[in-house]
Amino acid sequence: MAYVVKKLINGKPYYYLKASKRVDGKVVSKNIAYFGKKKPTKRDVEDKLKQIKNVVPKKEADVEHITKDVVPKDNKLYKGLPDSKSMVEISDMAVFCKKKGFVYPDSEIYGGMAGFFDYGPLGVELKNNIKNDWWKRFVQSRADVVGIDGAIISHPKVWEASGHVENFNDVYVKCKNCKKPNKIDKTEVGKVKCPECDGEYEVIGDINLMFKTNVGPVEGNVAYLRPETAQLIFTNFKAVAETSRVKLPFGIAQIGKAFRNEISPRDFLFRCREFEQMEIEFFIHPEQTECGLLKKKDNNFEFQLLTGKDQEEGKEEHATIKLGDMLDKKMLGEWHAYWIKENYQWFLDLGIDKKDLRLREHMKDELAHYSSACFDIEYKYSFGWKEVHGNANRGQFDLTKHQETSKKSMELFDEESKQKVIPRVIEPSQGVDRAFLTVLFNAYYDDKERGNVVLKLAPKLAPIKVGIFPLVNKLNKEAKEIFDLLKEDFVCQFDTSGSVGRRYARADEIGIPYCITFDFDSLKDKAVTIRDRDTTKQIRVKIDELKEVLGKLLNSEIKSEAAGKLIK
Ligand SMILES: [Zn+2]
């Protein structure tokens, strides 16, 4: 039978026709047509099926039995694939985060504020570790990227030049039937219906997604909380170029908060009203197409890729493709490919499972007005493949706009070509909160054998690196000395309450990679037991060597089996 499904891509609905059939007793469904943004009527579906039957042999499409439920009431929303590794639902993840002190709903004692969250004691550590890792890799370890930290409120002209005052609008609508509010694109007015009940929409008005505020004591001095960090990089572009002696090509990076007045924030940290971004704007001579940083071996770098063309044809399956082949097919330029590869690799280096990461090329009708090509890195959450990183070719759009609006030159003198140029821009950009969520979903294992959750975070990301336990309270003083010995070098936790087994379980749940137990033998052999979170294997290590061994273990230089005497 055939039926229509809606798939949300960046919050916008796209409609596909699916057909399912029985193969060897299993129901297999596949996309057979793509309708675009407009929800198809029953008539559209019938026409499409006629078309398909003319080109596809009947057996293949197997769409004979159209039930009367051809156009469902949109309750068949696209959901995550059932073989997803982390089957924990997003709502359960929110509960876990609250229970363990990673993330709390904001101002919960007053009933909370939708779309706002507060990071707790463990959350702030994990979030900082993610940001620091990114900053170290993309700013501090590179000679060609420098950082800034711009203001949240800027001159309102910034947002006029960027197009946000005029274009960052959605149409605010309300369902005439079930009264649920929603936001839709201008082009969708009169075309789309309520996804909940199929009701007609009543247009309430345009809504700009920027948060407005008033600066100073006089009313009317309107300013905006920044809806993205990127514009601060463009407005500071000349100042940075002149004061930091960087030469083209170079990048400016920023990590910081941004705000969007979403009508319907959802999916926990995934779509919030206040969020944090990590972005680079990388400036290149407009005529330079060759990327000197791309090595020959990078041509063999493999992505899982879902192409724009495939999506237009209704396919959902990605395929493996080499970077070199993407270049050969002219899907993108060398510099763009280089930055996508660098960021894809960053996720892999955080321990994100290769099979749960893919690249999705934007379809033509999805591209932002400033962008000539855009690829998202997506992660397979339990609620579907979702964007965790966007990588756009912004061309010369932003600098040109700021030059026009400010009447200040945005040209740079390029010494190599002896030309004054407005550079073109590649923009690798991502949300910190989404990276945080990706890391958590990827690390979350419900270990049935142990009877507790094990958070298999990469050691460099773990909020607490070492747990230190006395076997019994009688040994508290000696165990505390171990804590004092290590606390300068590692983030440690001293835990004396409950059985050691209970303490291991608590440590597993918050992702502590190594736990040390001081026991009665320790008094004699001056050694302690180190237990590995992932394998539960235990080794005996001399207290004298503890700092060195832990350092190597946490840097993943050695495996724990090789770091001391294995305890059977
Ligand atoms: Zn409705």
C-alpha cells in the first residue's frame, strides 16, 4: 500500500509518498515519490501513482492497494529508525539530565520557561570540555584562525545589513480547528494545513524571530539580542585583519550565546530560544579555488552522504562517498570540502559512532538566500537524523552587505596578488547544545548486566575524570590523601557513601572513566585499585606511579590492562 509521510527538515515539512510491501514475511517500505513542501491532496497522490505505474513495472512499485487512508492526518510523522543504537527517547534523556545534574529546566520553581535551560554541575563541566576541545583544535592549534568574543547586543544596523530585520520572519498562524499555534514560511501561506488535525490556518501576523530590547532609559532605542554569532565576526573583520597581522586565507572563530524567539521550541536542548554557537568564518581570496591545506590522502576521506538530488527523488538512504569523488562531481569547492572534512573528523574524534554520522546536502529550494551550497552534518538520534553542524558557502554576501550599509570599506589588500579584494567566506557553524546532546546520546548505554546506565564519554570530555573511594569509612583519611594528591592534576570526586558497588554504579552513570579504591592492602603495599568504567577490569597501581598512569590512561595512550597488574 502507499501512504504519505511528512519529514521535518530543519523544522520545515517535506512530503514523500511511501509504498510498503511484504518481502519474506517482513514489511519493507520505501519512498517512491517526492512532493516538496506542499502537503499533497488525495488527488495529487492518485496522479502521482498513475505516473509511477506508467514508468515503474507494477511488481516493483506494488501500489495496487491504495487504502482510503492514503493521506493520513499526519500522525505518521517521520521517526528515528528502530535500529538506532540509543533508543532512549528525548524526553527520557531530559529526565536523565535533570536527575544527574547535567541540565535543569530554567526557573522551574516558577513553572519553568519553555525553550530555556540551565546547565547543572556536571553539565557545565561537559559543556566546557566540548567548547575547550573545539577551541583548542580550531583556534589555538592553528596559525590561520584567531578568536573573538563579541557583544550580545550590537548596533541595530548590523541586523539591517545582515537581512535579519527584514527577512528573519516567519508567519505566525493558528489552527482554526485545534487552535494550536505554529510558524510557517511566507511561501507556505494558504498552502499548508495544521499537521495535528489537518485544519485550515488563520494568519495572526508576521513574527520576527529576534528578541527585541530597549537600550538606555529612553523608550524607543530598539536593539536586538543577536540571533547568530556570525555577524559579529563580519563587523570586526577589518579590525581583526588590521590588528592581528593575519593574511588571506584566514579564519575568525567565536563561541557565544545567540537567541531566537522560536514559536514552538521543542526536543529538549535541540531547539531552544537561548543557545550557544561555535562558528568560524573563513576568509579566502575570491579567485582562489585551490585549497593548499587539502592533502592528497584526503581524497580518500569517506563520508556517509545523502545528496540533494536523492532527497528530491524521495530517497532517504545515504551512501558512502569519498571526498575526492565529491570534488570530481563538482558538488562543492576544495575549501568547502576541507572544512567539512575537518568538522566531520572532529565529531569522530569525540568518539561519535561513524555509522551514526552523515552529511546531508541541502536541496535547492532549501538553500538560504546568501548561500550557494550547504551541507549539514547530521547525527542519528532516537528521534531521527538531525542537523548538528552546518557548513555553508556564504560567498561575499555578508561583507558586501556591511560595506553597503556602513559605507566603510570591507576590502582587504592581498599582498600575494597585490589586489584589494572582498574575500569570500566558508562558514563551519554549529550549536554547542546540540553537540552536547549528540555526545550524551552517543555515550548512553543502558547496561542490563550491570543494572545501571553507563555513560561512555570520551575521557577528555568526562566532567569528572577520577573517582576516589575508601573501601570502608575507617580508611577515609588515607583515601582523602589520594584525593589531595590528584586533585591538582585531574578533576576528582571523593565518594564515601554506600557500598563500593553502589559508588561504581553512580560513577558509571555520570561517565567517570576511572575509579580508585583504597583498601586495607593499600596500607601495606602502597598501591590502589583502578577500575575501568568501560570494561570494569581492575588493575593494581603503586601510589607513587598513580599520577603518571592516570595521565596516560586519560590521554588514551595506554589501555588499562597494560597500566598495572590485572586483578582476576
Ligand atoms: Zn489543528
